[in-house]
Amino acid sequence: MRAFVTGATGFLGCHVAGVLADQGAELRLLVRPTSNLKNLEGLLSPGASRGNMVETASGDLRDPTSLEKAMAGCDVVFHVAADYRLWVRDPNEMYKSNVEGTRAILVAARKNGVRRVVYTSSVATIGFTADGTPADEDSPVSLDDMIGPYKRSKFMAEQIAMEAGRGGMQVVTVNPTTPVGEQDVKPTPTGRIVVDFLKRKFPAYVETGLNLVDVRECARGHVMALEKGRSGERYILGGENLTLKQILDTLAKITGLPSPKVKLPYAFAFAAGVFGEMITGRMLHGEPRATVDTVRMGKKMMFASSYKAERELGWKIVPVEDALRRAVEWFRGNGYV
């Protein structure tokens, strides 16, 4: 099997590529000329070969012609790449990558006669409730429920993928919750929680919750979806439902650093988001640590159920403490702290 993988230079994508390589697949990894290849060292460096072919192909999600050429000769596609930022100066750039890029991947797959596509969506597209009841694939949700350009763009891209899967193509969608672990190079917004905690920049917390999943297990779930998923369906790949305070307490247990004891009221957090966007985002042209959209999202407990994936894919929920420990060790060992 020759697998075409987008996003392999990123956090989740590099783990998906690693699982595929370990299982004997030949890999063609989409990269841009400007891509940071640090996460591919274990696959591309001399002596790293597992006995199967691993190669890169130059292309860009915004260049459909490059995708069609790069994908030629591949049997399956894992479209993991996405513009994952919770604040962006120009939202149109995010829509070009996440929405139009997904559409271009599916067109290229169809033209190349690809057998099956696994599209990586996000738990951000799921319909969450304010009371913390775990959401699932059937929870009511619409585009109007999506807060911010990232969630809106992922929701729109997911609709394109699912329509393709129900319209004749073999397309399975997976919805990772919040992956944690090693090789979070950017880091992702979740990785920044770990880094900020290690830097003692977490003096207080807000009342919110997340579902954390071990990034290694999440990568294995992608292969399960390829093998067992039903075309046109989506599957939540999740782990433990934890409040932010529980996550910080676990990091404190792992590191010996103190966990914050002060809980911020929502109004204070909202004001911090406004300030962050105005000062850091607009005036300093940086990425704010807190934004109005992230605070609005935080009003809901983003708890999720993976029962459908357990039932149909053989997915198993594992404790996330080991993944948090690996994340801590990796960030410390790679100069983030």
C-alpha cells in the first residue's frame, strides 16, 4: 500500500505517518518548500528506514495542480493537514487552506483513482452543550454554532468530505479531540498550555473542560478508520474528559510545579481576550494567548464520547497522563522551556 499523507511535518500528521511506516506502508509525504522537516527526521534520516519507501513530494493545499501530481500512484490518502490557529489576522487565508484545500485533495484523489481517503476533521465541529454532557457524532450542530474562523472552516471542510463519502467516493472522516504528546513543534494551542505551565505562566484558570487524547493512539485510530470505517461517516477519536483544573493538577503531579488555585470569572477572561486581540494581535502583530473566540468556546465543557469509534473501529480509550508526561519531557528536551 502506498499512502499519501498531508500534514506529516506537523504534530498529529507525523504520528500518522509513523504508524503507517511501522505497518509496512510506502509513504509519500506532502511538504512545502518552506516546511520545517524536524518531525520527519525519524522517517527520512539515513538508517531510519523500516524497509519501506518513504519519500516527500512538493506541493501546497492552495495549488490543486501540485496535489494531483504529488498524489499520482498512491492507493490511499490521509488528509491530516490544516491551518490550526485560534486567532488569525486574515480569516480568508484559513478558509483557503482548510476548505478549498480539502476540496482540492478530494478532486486530486478522484482523478488519481485513489481507493480510500481518511479526512482528519476536528472535535471542534461537534455540537457541545453548556452542562458538560458528552457530545457525540449525532449531537445537533450547525455552521451557526461554530465560533471563529478555525471552527467554521473545519465544519465546512467536513461537510465537503462527508458529502463526497456519501456520493460515491470512499471517504471516512475522523474527529480527534485534543491530542497531546511529543513532537508538538508549533506548539498547538493545547501544547501551549503545557509550555505555559512549565514556564509558570499559569497563575489562574477558568472553568472549562476538554477531552484529551494520546496523540499516538489518535494516529492508530486513523488507520483503524481506513480499515474499518464506513464511507460518509465520522468518528470521534477521544480519550479522557477533564476540566482545565484537572489537567493542570496532573501537570503539577508530573512536574512537581504548583497548580494554580485562583479561578478567574468569565468576565475577567473575556476582558483578557479583548485586550490580547487589541494589543498582541492588532498592535504587535503577534498571536494572542487569549482571544474573544477562545473565551467564548471555553464557556462550554468540550466533553465528548467515542462510543461509536469503540463500537465500529475497535477504538480503546486510554489514560492521558502518560501522553502529558511525554509532552513535558519533549518540550523540556527541545528548548521550549
